[in-house]
Amino acid sequence: MRLKLSLPKEAKHKQLVSCVGWTSADELYSCSDDHQILKWNLLNGETTLVVKLPDDTYPINLHWFPKNTGSKKQAQSEIFVLTSSDGKFHLISKFGRVEKSVEAHSGAVITGRWNYDGTALLTVGEDGFIKMWSKSGMLRSTVAQTGSPVYSVAWAPDSEQILYPLGKQLVIKPLQPNSKVTQWKAHDGVILNVDWNSVNDRILSAGEDCKYKVWDSYGLLLYSSAPHEYPITAVSWAPDGELFAVGSFHTLRLCDKTGWSYSLEKPNTGSVFNIAWSVDGTQMAGACGNGQVIFAHVVEQHWEWKNFEVTLVKRRAMQVRNVVNDAVDLLEFRDRVIKASLNYGHLVVSTSLQCYIFSTKNWNTPLIFDLKEGTVTLILQCERHFLLVDGGSLFLFSYEGRLISSPRVPGMRIDNLNVQTVSLSNDTIAIKDKGDEKLIYLFDALSGKPFGDGKPLTHKMDILQIALDQSGHANGRKIAFVDKNRDLYISPVKRIGKEQRPIKIGTMVHTLAWNDVSNVLCGLQDNRFTVWYYPNVAYVDLNLLAKTLYEKDGSEYSKTPQIVSFVGNRVTIRRSDGSLMHTNVSPYPAILQNYILSSKWDDAVRLCRFVKEESLWSCLAAMAVASKEMATAEVAYAAIGEIDKVKYINSIKDLPSNESRLAHIQLLSGNFQEAEASLLQAGLMYQAIQLNIDSFNWERALDLAVKHKTHVDTVLAYRQKYLDNFRRKETNKRFLQYAEGINVDWEKIKAKIEMELVKERERVTMGSSGPSVRSSIS
């Protein structure tokens, strides 16, 4: 990836250009010390004068009113704030009319910034004041007062905090009164520019120490550049948060969000004082010290999937290469390419007006449909369909170009979603709430409606990343997520009973990815590369979790690596310096899962006997218990030496009814409440009471016996036997109360138990229980 630069042959401004700003993807406004505001039309190459400012007004910075606010007043969204050296800021319309000029600061007003919903404006100046204004230019409050000039300011993604430099320090100040201010030393020289991205929540800073740095929103340093030759005068995030640009003297650099550099250009422009990205993120403009406005387009973006490579060679052309036979195809588009995604045998490309769907089997005849907004910020693919984030809406399309659904989350800003906050599978869409980061909204992909009662999945801490598994049936769909503590949890999408509780399966996880065709999960955990061969084991037999893992040393991936993809049995990891590394994982767990999905249990056992690995046998044991295939589970548990489980499975065979066996299979998986509920629903009161007695859950056993008026003496007898074994006396008042009026006779109790078992066997003989579980464990 690199920047393709273009400079006008002659400078349109006579003096240095201080600031630039895009109104659309093809229209730019620039301001200069020659007091002129010019409009640049990139379609026809024309430059026109919008307004000539007074001779005592030197513009410093401009910022357009945000367009995604849903404002009914179109005129309101077509104004910009212009700060100037005379201590004023000016609200100027698109046509050059000065709507309002406000005396704001003593000395120059250095920067003005609208918040994301357009309800407030921040200004900072040489006098060290930071002030907040209404959108009509009325002073609301003085947010901060410092003793030195403030050169830049940025809003937090939620518009509830602001970021500003204070000398060599960075300060994050919440707008709520009496809230704690976060402040830290960030640079060795005065900080000149900051930016805070609303999508990835990362902070950029640059200063006179000739370095640019990337931070998270807690002030943790993620990247620090090597010193440049000259101070860094401009930094700016691309709208989608995947790239950022850095400007200095005769220097323009394109960087990845993690900090490493894609390309370095050395245009003859003087210092780049200001950088602005177009709304679609495909191009940028820079305000230069020699009176030029430099334009740069992002080209040579690269996508890979299996044996196909796709490269954006021009703004309207892509080259596809099949590395197997070295065949090359050229794809040409009517408009410039904004976003693309290559996965699951399809290339999805969005331009400024249309969406193209190519099949890897045929590159000549794409499916084409028109886009609603033409500002696609994200494309996500799964096996059967793909998701577009276009403007402020979500759209799910099939690969035939048919609109399937459009899920809606009231009050959520859709345009700031990214691959870590939204996930897609064949039947489910998961979206992390940016407003309350403890919530995950889950939607049915086909209807676009929330699952169940519509309540989101709630976690106790803020969630950083979510990912849905891709294989299997909708009822078994799982979602993995990493919280702020870097703990990895897994949870069912359709929550039933105890399974509503997410289970922790990893710690210190920095990045993760599901396999594209099987439910195998990989992640970088502390300094180890970890693969969870069967994450669902957490809901079947948690004791087997450690035996179903594959781990290896991950120090070779350096600091803060990211998993790019997990296709087939190959994992692609990008290191912090931008280099790609590949590692292979065992193909056998995926093969085993395919056998289980096809109910080929004999083939699954043969595979495990051939591979002879404990991890594979452990996966088979858990899969068999989850499918209630107890004969296979018995073989698998025996292979890994879990003799107690083998004996328990054998004891399940001797139970008289199908309901009892199902309950004890659930008990084997640790689902005690479900086991008890199954017995009670089947009318097996004694079995439910005995289940609690065997688990030493005495209070619950007594409650059931009293409620159903049966086997109270049984509970008291087993309780007394339990206390006698430990030479203890009864102290529980409830048991003492019932013991006074009931005579415990073991002969009667045994006879009553035998009678219950006889009744249960008679029910089986009369055909009231199905044979499914008995046949699977016989």
C-alpha cells in the first residue's frame, strides 16, 4: 500500500496554506495566509474563489459541521468553523457567507472542533483557554484554563471527554464535573497535534521531538516512531481507523493503525501544516507551507484468500492473480473503489455508487447493485452472505445481491463499527454497543430481529473484541469475546438456563480469530500462541478444557501482534513492524468436527486411533457427551484415562428410563439445574430428590420432598447417615423440626425406593420413554 501524490503545476494560493477540509469525496476547501478560501473540484480540476477574508484575518484551522448527525436543517450541515489569528472564530457557509463571527480568545484561536453529533464546538487558543460553544456560537463553559498555549484538541468517540496537549503532556478531561483527569508525559518536546479516532478509540500525538506516537484511551503507549529530521506538524486518522497520515517538512507518511509505516513520500511542499481525509477514506489533502495543496490517493491495497491475490492498482481498477496457474485478470470499475473484502470464494467491492460481487470461479460477470448512501465503512463476509455498513445503516446481502435484512439498534452510531465490534455468521449478527461497552446485541441474520426477548448479552466489564464461530447449527452458535482485563469468554448465542452464563476459557488474550470452516479458535495469549480445538468443551466438561488446547511459544511474533486470518489450517499473524508470519495448526480437529456434524462416529473413533493424540481424544469425548452419544464418549474417556467418567457412563446404562439417563448425562456435563428440571418435568420426583441427596444438596432435597409430600423420611435417613459418618450432630432447625414427627425406618425406605424404580420400569415397558439414549449407550 502506498500514496499516489498529485500537485498542481502552479500554486493556487500566494502564501502558505494553513488548513484544508473536505465537503464531499470530490470537493475540498482550502484556506491560506493570502486571506482566500478556495474550493477545489476534483472531477473537473477547477479551483474557484469562495470568499476573500479581511486583510487582518489570517485563518489557522477549519472544521466542517458533521454530516451524519441526522440534522433536518441542511444548511446547518453545510457550514464550517474557521479559527483565525485575531482571536475570533467564524461560522461560514458553503457558499462563503460569514454567518457569525465570535470573539473567543485573547490571541489566536488555534483550533476549533465540532463534536460527533454536532451539538457542541470546542475552541483552544494562545491564551491557554479551552472553551465550549453551542452550535450557534453561544458560549457554554470554559472547560479548562492552562498557563500556556494549547495547539490542538480532539473529542473522545462518545463526545463525553476531550483530549488536548499541555506542553509535553497529554490530558484527557471528562466533561462531567468533578471527574478524574488523566494526564501523562507523552513527548520530549512541545506537542503540536493530536487526533482521536472514533472507530478504533486510539490516540495520535506528534510534536517538536520529531516523533509521532499511538496511544490507547487509557494512556498506554502502543507505538513510538523513530525521530524524524524535522518536527511533526500534522497527524490525522482515516475515518475507518485503519490508517493514519503524518506530515512534516517535505514529508508525507502513510501508516497502519498500529504505527508502522506503509510508505514515505518526500514532496517538495515545505511543511505540511494540516491533513484532512475524505469521507470515504480513499484520499487525503495536505495544507503546505509553499502555498500548494497536495492530494494523495491510497493505492496498491492488497487482499489475499487461499490461492488468490487482489491488488488495487488504480483508483478504479483491481488486478486479480491466481498463484496456482499465474493467471491474471483486470477488474475495472466505473467509480473509485472505497472498500473491498475477499473471503469464502467471493470478492465484494464497494465503489462510491455501487457494490460489485465477484465469484472466484468467474471474474468476468459480477453482480452489481446500487448503494443507498455510497459511504461504505465496513464489509464483513461469511459463508452464505455479507454485511455492509453504509452510512448510518446495516445491510445484509446474499452473494446473489439480494437484500436479506437490515438490523437496527436504536441510539447506536453505526458508522463507527469495525471488525472488532461487529461479527457475522450464517445465522447471527453480533454488535458490541459503543455506548455501553458491556453489552452485545445479537440478531437473527435472516430476519434482522433480536434473538429471544431482545435483551443483549451483558458482561460485568467492558468488552474489547467479539467473534462468532462459523460452523455448525444455529442452536449451537457460540460467541467469543475479550474484556478489558484481557480475559477470553465464550457464551452461547441462544441462551438457555445455566448456559446463559459466559465461561472464561483464557487470560491475557490480545487477539483472536475463529477458523473459517470449523469451530476452532486461535489466539495470542500472553507470550503464547494458543489454539482451542473445541471451545464448547467449557459447557460439556470443563475439566477437559486444558487437554483440548495446543500451545506454543509466541515470542517470535514480537510485541502487540494481530491475527489477520485463520483460513484452513493456516494462521496469518501481523507483527508490530508490519511483517506477516504464517503458522500451521493441526488439521485433525477440523476433520473430527466434520465427522461429528455428519454423525460419522465410527470414522471419528478411527481418526483418533490413527492420530493417537490426547487432545483429539479429549475433543471426541466432549463432542460425544454434547451429542449424547455415550458409547463413543465411553471409548474416548477410556483412551485418556478418565476411569471415573467411564464408570459413571456405565452406571447411566443401568438407569430404568430415558429421562433418568438424559438427566445424568446433563449431570456429567455439570448442568445440575437442567438435570433436575428434566426429572421434575418427567414426574420422577424420587429421582430428582435422590439427585440432590447424591450431590449433598440437603436443603433442596428437603424442599422437594416437602413440596411434593413424598420421601421426606428418605431425605432425613440419608442426612442422618451422612452425619453419623462424620460423627456430627444435627444443627439445622428445619431438619430437627421434621425429624421430631417422622420415624425413620430403613426397611420401609428401601421398599419405597424399589417401588419407585418398578414404576419407572413399567413406564418404559408401556412405551412412555423413547429409546434414543439407550440405543446410543448400549
